[in-house]
Amino acid sequence: MKGRNNLRLAIEQDGQWIVTPFSMKEFENKKGWVMIHCSVIFSLTKIREKLTERFGEEIEIIITDSTRTEEELEALAKKLGWTDEGGTVSRNSKHLEKYGGLAVDFYARYKRNKEPILQSIVGEISRKYFDFVKANYKDGHIHGDNRKQLELEKDL
């Protein structure tokens, strides 16, 4: 279906609804499924705002991976290896759909010239808005997740 998941996402901030630059399509998996927690959209929006302020020009956040099925996780582990065996894929990945869309992989770049922003800078700012951040991947992406949401929502 053409245009599937091409819907802009909005967040509520200080009693106001803000349309973000993100669309559902950016978060879909290979099957076209989308599951993204509102806290992740908030975190990414704040990171983008802070990077734009810091560099004085518009910054883009590019989503490289979001929610995964067990099958997608297995396929990725075959390629990159499990962390407990020296690889980079966690068996208990917060990307799994059972966690409700709490994790995202991304990088940031200048909108003007599409040049990537250093992983260390994006990681530093990301740590203010995500519960957990990993920023030491060879390809320069950042992993962010809001794993504390699991405990908060359990208490509701």
C-alpha cells in the first residue's frame, strides 16, 4: 500500500501538541510494522532541538533501526554476533517488540550538507534524554532506549 505509515508523529510538551519531524515510516520494520513508545519520540525531538541549538543550523536525526521481531533479532545476531559471544547484538535487546518500542538506533547529520555529526557529541546529548545510550559502534550510530519506562508503567 503506497504511503503506508507516512504519518507525522506529534508529542505533548508543556500542555501543547507539537508535530515532530518524524514519521511512523521511519520506525517501521521489514514487515511494515511500527511500534514506538512516545518517550522515544520525545527523546529524539529534544536531542534534535539541542543539536540544532548547539550548531546553529538545522540538524536531522536519521533512524537506522527501531522495533524488531525475534526473527529479525536472530538474523542480525547471525550477522553481527551475540554480545555474550563477543558480538554486538543483545539477546535481551530492548528493540524487541515485547518491550513496546522503547529502543531506537540513529545518527545525526547537518541538514544542509548531510555531513554526519560526531558520535561522541550526539552520544553526550543523548544521555540527557534516554535512560540508556551506547555510542561506540563502528558505523557511528547511537543506540538509545528508555528502559525505565517498563518499571514506571508496571506501577500504573
